[in-house]
Amino acid sequence: MPRDPNTRLPQPLFDEPTFNEGAKSKDPTKFKTPHPSDDAQYKKIEDLLTKDTVSFDASRLPTDGLYTLAEALGPHGDDEIAAITKTGHIIFQAFGDSGAAATRNYAYELHVSDQVTNDYHSSKAENRPTFLYHLGDIVYNFGESKYYYDQFYEPYRNYPAPIFAIPSNHDSFIIPETAAADYPLTIFSRNFCAVHPTITPEAGSLHRTAMTQPGVYFTLDCPFVRIIGLFSNALEDPGLISSQGGKWKGVPDTQLDYLTAQLKLIKSQNYQGAVLLATHHPPFNYEPPPNSSGAGGYHGSSTDMLREIDTICAAEGVYPHVHLSGHAHNYQRYTRSITFADSTYQVPFIVCGSGGHAINPIVTASKGSPAQEPANGTDVTYLEAQPAVTVEKLVLENHNDQNYGYLRILVNTDQLQIVFHPIRVSGAAAPAKDAVTVNLKTHTLATNSSTHS
């Protein structure tokens, strides 16, 4: 039932989570939708974006702890898990970079939020997404409390399922002279890492409760799949999950121990489900080969971060089936073929930063040289930089730098399938989907498999 936004109710408000608005309530007057641009402020601090990192608290759970989907769903979680298990698969959505930093971008964010919400409501029960996994850049420019309503709660007010998230550079960078109580990770944690499903000040008059993730990094344990989400910190580039041997002072090495413990758990349990790894910054972002025309897009690859991940995976004998990321404002799908456990693993590395903030070209002009769009299927092994595993080949399989869109992911006992759903622009021809299917037992790409819608 709609409530007076000026009336403060005791917390927590509910004994179980509420994931959508239901009956539409009046917007609080203290918010303006959409908000003005932060472009001028952003220009003043561009230099700091290359050197200012942030510290963060350890997870509430032990390093080998799991945050279960049942727990997130609340008192009825066990029943919902039983229903998912009965269908024989789980479906969820994912993307990053949804926040609208300026008025001109707001309509694009709404295109995506409307589409993923409609996807939920229009799907039959057995084909309905169970949750949305956000890959970061929820609130631009830098995670301010006053913009959470405009950029998150209002666009997703009718999305009736959990929205999990890992924070990004824009959700964590601290603007100089910001009070500690207003640090972006503090605001993120209040809205995504609450101890109980409360209504936060950022939600205004809306009923969506805060998520109860145990920290800014966590492992979501679901039927058929585990998603290990890591926080890749506040730099514009590169992403990092540690101090990298003291190079980035103030960044704790907690996540290295965490990833080690999570992979040990998978190994000791002989876990047979899909294992996904998620970071905001992508390990690979396309750049043309040396001495070619044009330059890479607006972000680089985070190969040092990947090297740390690979080192831990090699030590524990466990490698994820897929790596998901955002940050680059387009869609890119790579196949990384590596020698692992005496076998060839084919691992999709997928960038989906198409959530509504912007669409950027995968290649830009450089020093008068025109940008040359890469062909799908291009060998880009040159992007590898001193990998910690044996790399046989890295291929850019597909990309889309023309359309916003999101991922729809289906996992069962045998396969993991990821489909990129581009958002159609009014009047334009329907863009083509892109899909990849991974055989969970062999860590290889499956062929001749049907694509779920």
C-alpha cells in the first residue's frame, strides 16, 4: 500500500523481501527524474581516476561461506528453490553499466529496464528469470545517495525479483571532500549488503527492499550454478582485486584469500554445477593489433587482475566455466582456449556493459587513422600479457557496439547457455541475438544446441 514519504516507519518494515512496487506510489518530491549531468565535476577529477583506489570491509561470511538464493528470497525461499529444481534448470539475466549520468541518457536506461522487466512478466513460469545480476556501474557518476532513486529504484520499480550486484568504479570512487558517511561503498552496502531486508532512504516511497548480500564480494549459490562476484575497485582502468603486491596501497588482499577458499570448496565438494566468475572490469577489451589503424575503445584490458585469478585457479585445479564483466559500454564475446588439468578448456569471456548508460564503439580513430571494425572470429591472442596459464588461443567471436542489451543465462545439469538480447531501436530492423553454450563436464563449447529465448 502506498505510504506517505514523509512518514518514517520502524525498520525492518517487512519479515520478507519485497522486490517490486506492486501498486504504483507517488514519487517523493525531494527527487528529480532524470537528474542533471555530472560532466563538469567529472572533468575536474579525471586525473584521480587513474590513481585513487578504495579500501573495503571483509564479507560477513567466512572465506568459504556461501550466500544462498534461498536466503535472499526470504521465508518462501525453500519453496521457490524446490520449484526451480523441479524445472531442471535456472534462468537469470545479467548486464552492467545501467546508470544514466545525464538527462540525454535516461531514456536508454529505461529501454533496458523495461525490456528485462517485460521479459520476466511475459515469460511462462518454467522460462521465467529468477533474478537479475548487475555487473556494476549502477549509479553515475560516483554512487551518490541522491541518484539511487533516479537511476536504480525508479527504473526497476516493477521488476519483481531479486537484483544482485557487484560494485564498480562508479559505485566506489570517492570524490574529494566527501564525508565518510557518504562514501559510495557505504551507500552501495546500505542498499545491497543489508543485514535485513529494509527500506532504505534511497528507495524513497518505493517498496523494494535492500538486498542482503554479505559484502561487496560474495558467492551466490543457486540450483545448478554458483556465481563468484569480485569487486574490481575504483580505478577507471585497470581493474584490480588486490594490492598487487603492494602496488596499490590501501587495497586489501582479502579477495585473493576469498577466491582461494571458494575454489577449494568447489574442489572438496566435487561440485558439479556451473561456476561463473564476475568482475566489473573486463580481463579483455578489444584493441587492434599493433601497427594497425585505429585504437582500442574507451577502456583497456585488466590482464594483471586476470593473472592473479589464473594463478589461484591453477593452484586449486578449478577454472570457471565463464567470466562475465561490464565496464566497456558494448557487447563482446571471446573464447579463451587454455590448457588446464591436462585438457583444453574453452572459456567464454563476455563483456556486457550495454545496460543503458552509453554505447561506445569497440574501436576508435587514432592520430588520423580511421577505426577499422574487427571481424568476428578474429584471433586476438596478442591481448594476452604474460598469462599464468597456458593459452592456446584467444578469439573475438562476436561483438555488438550498436545496441543496448542484456544477457539471458540458462543453466541445467549439463550445459550453460548465454544469449545476448540486443534492444531494438524504434524503426530499426530487429538486431540478431548472439549465443554460446558450454558443456559443463568438458569445459568446451557445445554445438547444435537449441537457443532458449
